[in-house]
Amino acid sequence: MKKLDAAKLILVPLFFLSPFFAYAQDESESSVAEPSMVESEDRHAIYAKDASGNYCVDSNGNKVRVGTRVDAAPASTYVPRVKNVIEIQRDDIRLVLNGNEGTFAIYGVAEKGNRIPLLSTYDANSSSYFVVKVGRKEYKLQSKMGIKCEARNTPLGAQMAYLVSDEVQVVVDFSFMPSIATSTRIDMLRVSVFVINIGRSIQSYAVKGVFDTTLGENTQAHFSTAAKKFINSEAQFQSMEEDLWVRSANKDAAIQFILGSKEITRTEAVTLATRDKMDSVTWIPSIQSSRSFNSVTSFNNSALCINWPSTYLDTLRTANYGFYISVATGGNNPAGKQFLSDLDNGKTALGVAAKNSVAKLNGAAKPIPLTQEEVDSVTPNILNNIPSSSKEAFVKTKEITEAQLDPEYIQDLLDRIATLKEDETMDKTELYALNEELDSILNKLGANR
């Protein structure tokens, strides 16, 4: 930090002077004008001056000293945090990740180099975001929500990493690619979301992405899909097998969220609704199919929400979700059915490595490795106390029933296990029994342990 020049530090706020000046005024019979500045007589002392530039004095004629300068700035001097912003522009796409805020922005790059925002830039790009659900708790992944965030470069693009205390780490990977395998022109992003359980026990996890679209809000169609040319009211899709994608476009640019392929993570729900609905209390936004994109607080403000199915992860296990974003400018159409055909046949620029797991694509989209300290801090203590008595588990039957496969039942089971693990005074027999039941349920579900 640059050393401050003491000779230039001649101004201090008036509220620092007021107690000293009041003392001088009380002790003197003459009225002294309120000081507007202070000045040093020598290298260290600071004395009050009145509005006329005269020194304030007490009843004995002594100047009123208000402070002492030091040669160096105090240790508590504010130090700006390091800027953690990554900006990458390749052909038709510009990507901006703000690691300080945990936000992201995507632009289309027109032929003349003009950058067109493809998502809303409202509130510094914070109206588009991801949310992770851990058990019954939801975390909006932005620094203003208390989440630790960091942006990092990768060989194919960049990643945004989010750390939620000692519960979960989420990494969103943006990789640039051409929609045509034989072309070198970048017009797509492959988006991979990795969820890593860094907690001490198995838990349920779910992810959704909210994208505040703007391009279609002043056109004939807010959205369109492969099967529907005009969508101007709220809609929700459980499957994207027929609709394939959601597009937001105007005459200048288009952004297309490609979601329908056997090589793309199956969605639980894809919702088109007002932007206000995306912050609702329900995990999957509720809609009315005939309702427009207007609300009491906004007009024609539509957004897209993508919910992926929940999964169960044991400690340090990872789940991943993937989709593609296609971009076009100048009235052109984004990549669509031909790209999906190539993807299904392993003929995309990223090759057959895309099959079954987006985590394997060219080895680039991997979660940020945990440090040994992080691993040590979340690894459960395997030396549990030997139980001394027995207790009843939730169920006594060995056969798993349909009721046991209900997500609410499983979450209750997870909550009970977590409670038993936290309380060292409780007998562990029930814990073992519940863990056996949970193993049986998850084996039947084929969940990731």
C-alpha cells in the first residue's frame, strides 16, 4: 500500500472536532466561529481552526489541539479485496463470471463486435442464479446470501465455485464449444453443475437454475420450443422429449437452453413464469397456464427455471447435471435439432466422451478438488461408540415398501440419523438400524452412495 503523506492530511470530519471546540468555547468569554478544518503547526500536532482560518484557543490563549499525526497509515486501513472477475470472449459468445459476487453474465457478440446481453443485467446480473437444496434447506448461490464464491479459469472456459459452510460445494462449469464438430467457430456453452457432499453424512441434494430472460419480452413470443412457436403465458414441462429446448429471442439475438436429449441430464420440471415466481416458497414454481407474464410489481417480466431431480449423496460423493446453451445473433437461429442428433450419436466437438457423464468431457469440467484440510474437516469419525442397548428402528421389515420410497419419508430418516450422529450421549443401536434401512432404500432407488 502506498505510504500516506502526513503533510497532506489536514482535513478531518467536523464531528471529531466538536467536543474539543465546545471545550474551548466554554472556557472563553469570546465567541469563536465553528471550525471548518484543522491544520498542523508542526509535523505531528493537529490544531483546530475556525471558519476564518484562525486557530481556536482556550481561556489561557493556548491553541486547541485535536490530535496527533503518525507517519504511517494505521494497521486497520481498508484494503480493497482482490478483483475476482473472469471475462472470456470467443467468437459469438462473451462470458463474465464475477467471483466476488457469485454472479454470471452471457452476451451474444454480433458481427460488428457489439455485445448483446442475453440475460437480464438487473442488479449487477444477480437476477439469474443457481440454488442448491440440502435436505430441507435452500441456498441461493450468491455472495450476498452469505455464500463463499470464487471464479476460476479452465482449459475450455471458466468455473464458478460456491462453498456452503460445511455442507456442500457447488461448481458450475461453462465450457465453450462449436455446435458443428467440423467447425472452429464457438457458438455454444456446455454448462455442467457439480454438487459435492462435504458434510458428515449422507444427505439429499437438489439443484435448480433461474435465468432471467429478456430478449423475447418485447416480441410476439416470450419463448418458443421445438414444438411450440409462441409461448406468451405461464407454462411448465415435466419432460423435454418433444419440446427439446426453450428459446428467448428478438431480431438481434437469441439464447436457447437445450434440454431434450438422452445425453443431457433429465429435468424434473422446466417452468416459464414471471420473474417474481422464481423466488417463491415452493421448490418447483407453481403456475397457471393461462396467466400472462405480468405481476403486480412488473410488466412482461418472464424467466426460466430448470429443476433437476434430487439425489442422495454420501460424504465426498458428487452428482452432476448438464445442459447446453446455444447462441445466435443477427436474426440467425441457434443450433438445434442437428446438434441434438450429433450429440445423441457422439459426433459433437466434444466427442463420445459426453456419453453418460458430462464430467468426463475432455477432462475439463471437473469439480475443484478439496484440500486435505477440507477433507479432514468433513470426514466423519469412524470410531463410533459400541452400542450398549437396542432401540426400535423406523421399520422392522426387511422388505422395502412403497411408503419407504417416498422422498418425505427418506428425508425424515436422514434427519433422524443426523440427530443421532450429533448427540454423542445417545445410544447408537438405533443409528445402525436406521443406516441399514437407509442403505436398503437407496440400493432399491439406485442412488449414489
